[in-house]
Amino acid sequence: METLIKFSVALILLCFISEGTSENKCSPNDITVKQNQTGTKVKGTKPEFQVTLFNACPCLVANVKLTCNGFHTVENIPPNVLVVNGGECSLPKGSFIAPFSGYVFSYAWDSEYQFNVKPTGVTCV
């Protein structure tokens, strides 16, 4: 029993330590954008692209924003998947990307759009 209590206390302390330091380790550079064609044609001629935002940070990240000036799609992207507002795209409020995992959405257009993570906004949760 005493061992279990010591282990639990050590685990809780480790969580507090990692919580306090993970924010310093996370930046927009920890979010990578990868795209690939799915092979599907939308509206007959537009190739579909799948976008994966990968979080290489050891914490949950929120407030991920992408540059998307001139972004177009013929495929509907629901606002609960991606919010497109002028030259900025963002994850919906309350969304996050888990550590070492990805967030995926798709769009369809004539060519691949070059999304970039904006240098502000990525927050460790």
C-alpha cells in the first residue's frame, strides 16, 4: 500500500512538472502540415486533398491557425472541422490536437494549396 501511495505521489508530481515545462517546448514549428491526394475526384474534375496537421509537441495544442489567403475548395468543409475566415483558417473553438497525433480535413481544388501554420496562436492545454 505504501508503495502504491509513493508511486501515485511521484506520478502526480511528474504530471505537474511536465505541465509546467511543456508550454515552453511547444511552438508553431511543432505543428507540421502534410498533404496528399486521395485519388477521389470531386464535382467530376477536382482532385481531393487530405491535410494532416501533426502535433510533435508533448502537450495538447489548441488555437492552431493556418494562413489561407486565396484558399478555395469545391468540397464543403463543415465549420466544426475547419473555420475559414478570410485569410485565416483555424480549428473550431474547443478543438485541439493531441500530443504526437494528427488532425485531418479534406478539400478539393485544381491544385494543392500551401497551408502554413501562423506564427501565433498555438497554445498548450
